Amino acid sequence: MLYRITFLSDEKDNFKRVFECDSYATFLDLHKAILASCSYPDDQMTSFFICNQSWEKEQEITLTEMESSFEYDNMIMSDTHLEDLLEDEGQKLIYIFDPMFDRCFMGKLTKIIPGQSRDGIECVVSEGKAPKQLKTEDMMAGINPSKGKNNDDLGLGDDDEFYGSNEYDLDELDPEGFGDLSFDNSSLF
């Protein structure tokens, strides 16, 4: 059987990848085809999830064997064939390509073609540029790390502006509530 699987990105409106693959191909084969079509290196702990119709994650298929407290068995990409988990047209799956920030491509088994087969997996449609594989915390915060390391380059201003004023008024301190604290009491530690 031949499967046609389409992946889209919620980060890029014009991103689309369509793969045609034999149903006996493994999730590892699909993983490698996705990486190649996006020019991503193979250095992340990516995983697939089979989803229900509401895109809720169900069965996970991991790159390597991992401990799992999940209610489903731990499945490994190299040992799991597409036909083991993909059975119906319209079935949904997620491919996590950035595990640190849980960024993914949303996939759907768009067509099952009986009586045909293919060696390997072929990307038959490649539209749009893939999002960057990894987002850093700086990118998530809107800071451009390529501008340099001093505060002005990061848009943080000077230290006084960033941390607050160095001036304070002793009258603003509330001594009540702190009078009971004594570090002389050895029973605290």
C-alpha cells in the first residue's frame, strides 16, 4: 500500500510537505525524509505522536527508547512501521522537531493507495521555507543574540533602568513582620 502524508506548520502559512511512502516504511524513514526536506540536521530527540481527531496526543513514537509513564507503550521509530499505527485516511499525527519548545509539524494521512508500493519515501510536494529547527530562549523573548552582548545591544538600557533605581527611602521599609526573625536560633537549620 502507498501512503500520502501531508505536513503543515502553524508557524509558516506557506509551508507544506507531502510524502509518498510504502506503508511498510518505518517512522525512522519518515523522520529522515522530513529532516532532509527541511534541511535540518539529525541531532535532536524528535518524536511522532499519533493524535485523535481533536489533535490530542495519544501514542508516542520516539527516536530512542525512553522511560515512559505514559499510558501507551513506548514505541521506537526504527521498529515501528507506518502501517502499524496509520490505518485510516484523515488520521492525524504530529512530528515534534524542536523538543525544547515543543514545536511541531501537523500531519495527516491524506490518501491510501492500495496495490501500489514504493522503495523508500519521496517528498513529492515541497512548498515554502521550513521554520528554523531550534528556537532559543532569546528568540522567544524577542532578543536578537546576534547584536552583541552589552545591554544596549540587547535593548535592555542601562543597569539602573533595567534593575530599578539604586535610591531608596528608609521610611518605605516596613519593619513589622521582620522583628521576629533571628538567625541566632540554631533550630532553624
